[in-house]
Amino acid sequence: MEKTEKFIKTLFDRISARYDLFNTASSFFLDRYWRHAASALLEKKDARVLDVCTGTGELAFQLSKRLNGGGRVIGIDFSEKMLFLAKEKVAGRRIKNVSFLLGKAEALSFPDALFDCVTSGFSMRNLMSLEKGLQEMFRVLKKGGRLVILEINRPSNRLTGFLYRLYLRGIVPVVGFLTCGTFYPFLYLNQSVVGFLKPEEFCEKLRAAGFRDISYRGLAPGVIGLYDAFK
């Protein structure tokens, strides 16, 4: 499968209506815990936060809860259908400190040094240019600002890695079909995970983009990576 911007956008538009259900089912209800672990790193209660590739906004809402009604969370995504669902949630939940905008990670439409924190959940492997995306996130962060990223890993342990490959190839497409009615996008998921960087390689990309004090924490026996870095 050739990864192009049109392909990725079409893929996420297609599964948007059942995207949250798929995440919950395929993670065995652990996706909420992972988002909670990421949002727990946000310490400043009046922070201005940018959630890049926000999808249906679930990480943005968890960040809003962490801010306890203060600060501001802006979520951006280039999938109109994902954003439509995120905006419906805002209206339904009457959340005042979250808003959503159409935008691309590699070309953020914000001035330099605007945000206290930039986050992203499970999206780095889908960017057309990881380097440009990280540079843009660095640019819009204030000096001393924090970057928090969740991403799917390839487990370093051989047995865990073998079992996870079986899960990606056998179980995920089935869960995808049952929740979203299609196999194809979830075959891409397997490809994107297998082809993505190892944790140490991703940390090197963060350093090359200018980030410092980079730390990594493996969640769900190394399957999920939580990256924490500063400008």
C-alpha cells in the first residue's frame, strides 16, 4: 500500500463513524488508560495545549479534564469527518475549553512559541514527513514547553513481538471488520506499525528536531510508547 496524503485521509474518513469503538475494542479497553497516562504529564493547569492529529478528539477531551476547565485545548486534524465527530462531542458535552480546527501536522497554522504543551496520539507513523511534523511541533512550543506523544511500538522482546504480529495480522483486521465493516484500513495499520521506527530511533528523531530531556516509557508490555520531551 502506497502511503499518500489522499490515501490516509480517505482511510480515516471511511472509518470515522466507528473509530472510537474500534480503538476501545482492539485495545481491550486500555486506550483510555493510555490517554490518561499521557494527559497526566500535563502539570500546568492554565496551559495552552495543541493536540496534533486529534481524530475524534478523545485525547483532547482527556487533556481538558486534566486542566479542570482551565487553560485551552486546540485539536487539529486533516480529516473533516473525524473533526465533525469531535465537534459534535464538544456540543453534546458542553465543554468550553476545547475547540477543533482543520489542519495538517506538517504545516501548523499557528505562530511560533504559542503553546505550553503539544500532544499527539497514535499518529506519527501516518505523517507524510515525520521530520517536518516534529519541526512544526517544536516551532509552536514555547521555550521550556512539553511534547507528549503516544505511539504504537514494535516490541523488542521476541516472544511479545511474535504474539503482537499475530494480533496485528489476525485479530485487528477482524475487529476492524466487525466494528467498521471493512478490512482494508486495518491491513494498513499492520504495515504502518511494522514499518515504523523503534523507540530509540524515534528518540533520535526528536533530538534531531531540537527536543531535549527526552524520556520513553513502554506501556502494555512495550506495545505502546509514551514519549516525553522538552523544548
